[in-house]
Amino acid sequence: MNIKQLDKEYIANTYGRADVLFVSGKGSLIYDENGKEYIDLGSGIAVSGLGIADDGWIAAVTEQLGKLSHVSNLYYTEPQVKLAQMLCERTGLKKVFFGNSGAEANEAAIKCARKYASDKYGDGVRSTIITLKNSFHGRTITTLAATGQDVFHKDFTPFTEGFVFAEANNIDSVRMLAEENACCAVMMELVQGEGGVLSLTQEFVDGVARLCEEKDMLLVIDEVQTGNGRTGELFAFMNYGITPDIVTTAKGLGAGLPIGCAMMGEKTKDTFTLSSHGSTFGGNPVCAAGAVYALSKLDDELLNEVKEKSDYIVKELRNAKGVKSVSGMGLMLGIETERDAKEIVKDCLSKGVVCLTAKTKVRLLPALNIPFEQLKKAIEILKECL
């Protein structure tokens, strides 16, 4: 059986796959069908924050599999409630809605923001949401509409209405849109991941927070990629000292299983009411059990380790030959290179290092607990390929 040929025959042709078939892994090491070893600096696009096949995660998931795999949200289940409690206690947010992905989490946030405004001002009176140019919020029709990149705004029209796009790090641009439109919220990533791993400035974020307060707009932070320890704090908004009204996350939350959520703050905690939103699989007991374990491991020691590893990578690469600049935060880094980023990623793969791209940059998203010796070896190989 030739997996690559069967893939081309039976799976929709939406991915430009690298010419490698991965079959197993442990921690930050991953192996292909020929037994070749790779150091993983991608972690499944920021999903496997604790690496591959973490023993404690396997035990938590397996135990839950033996108890109850699914009953739907018509009934109570312990892992979902425990996870929601942990998230609220560690973020200061008040309630959680569970879905299965980042796009679903962002759909929930959009619905919550519009319902909040509808409840307060009347249906459709204030429904526009300001997002940022160069943003990425998902691949559903509505989250594509919210995405501030023209390249995504074709082929699938008509898109959901009600989104306008401000310049990142330009508070005047946000203010102008807020004054020209009947807006209910500002929605933004604090580090634009798919947009090139670009961090927002503290001044801009503070200005948006003040403007939201002034205009009675909700502040919605998309932490699908930046959440769950990725930036060196549990959530990126904690690096900025702000208090969002809604926070979304997914990717690293389940540490390898599909789960996402929208977390609501004091203003929005009671916005969703009976039957106003729902999900069949959202907060599935098995996925929730894996997330409970993963969240329990994201303690101060590991988060400080993320910062130390980030500092090491930046120091090694900032002045390295072939590097124009390094951007990002924590273990979510983008490297603007002199050579074509895709060629560098291809060369790294041939030498046993898995990394990614984001626009014109090489993107690094290693597991948070990657051993230092493996990280150092991978960075040396990357420097050779640069």
C-alpha cells in the first residue's frame, strides 16, 4: 500500500504536503516510514505543546476512553466541567463555551459579541466587528470574512457581512472605523501567526482597550495559536496586562486532540442563553480529559522555560548569517530570511528538522517542553540551512 499515492487519490487536494510520511514519535522526536529521525520544531502547528505521546497525557486520555467517550451536551460530564473551572480560575474569565476547533471558537465569539450588542441595543443596531489587516481567524465562511487578508476573500463569495479592517498598530485607524460604523467589538490576535508572526505593540493594545471601553465595544482576543503557554504566559493577553471580554483558543488546548473554546468575561458571561448556541462534540469527555492534563502541566516552571528557550533562539538567530529579522513571542517565532523560506524549510527537513513557514518567513513552533539539547541541535541545523 503506497500511502502517498492513496492520499492523492482519495483525499481532497487542499494541502501541499512535504514528501515525508510520519509514522511515530516521542516528545520532540518524530520518525518517518524509513526510520529516519527528525527534531520537531512545528508541533503540528502549535498543537502538541507537550510533544508527541506524552505519557501522562496518554494515561489521562486512555483512562477516560475506558469510562465514557461521548454522551453529547444534553448531559453533564466531569472532564468538561473540570476544564472549564481550570480555565476560568487561571484566566479570570467567567464562563466557557466548548467547540472543536479555532474556527468554531471564533464563530462562537462573533455570535456572542453580536448577541451582546443585540440584547443591549436591539437586533442589528450595532453588529459590525473591527478586525485587523493581515489577521487570520479561520476557514469557515464567517471567519474568512473576519480575516483581514485579501488573498482569502475570493472564490467563496458572498461572505458574511459586518467586518471592517483596521491597520495593525495604528490606533487612529481603529478609531476611524469605530466612528464610521456601528461596531459591537474589536477582534484581534496579539501575535498575528499566519500573517507572519507579528506582535502588536503595547501602546496599540492599550489604546484599543481604552477605545473599546469608551465606545462600549467588546474586546475579543483570538488566542487560537498564542494560547496555552505558547508565548511564555498561559495566554498572550497576560503579557499585555489587559482584560478581554471574550478570549478564544484551540490548537494547544487539547495537546493533540481537537478542542476549542470561547471564554467569556464579566460583561459577556450570561450572553449565551438556552439554545442560543451549541455543539454536538464540543467539550467531548476524551478531548476534555486530555486538555485537563495538558493545562495542569502548564505551570510557572514550564512557562519560564518557554521564555528561556525563546531568548536562546532569538539570540542565536538574530545576527545569524542569512537572517534579516526575528519576530514573535515565546516559542512562536518568525524568521525573515535572505533565502526563500520554503527552500530553507525543505533543506531543514532533508537534514532532520521539521519547521514551518508563515508568509515569507520560517516559522518555529516547537513543543513547550522540548529538551534544550534537542533544541540546540535543531537550531544549529537551521543556521546551516539559512
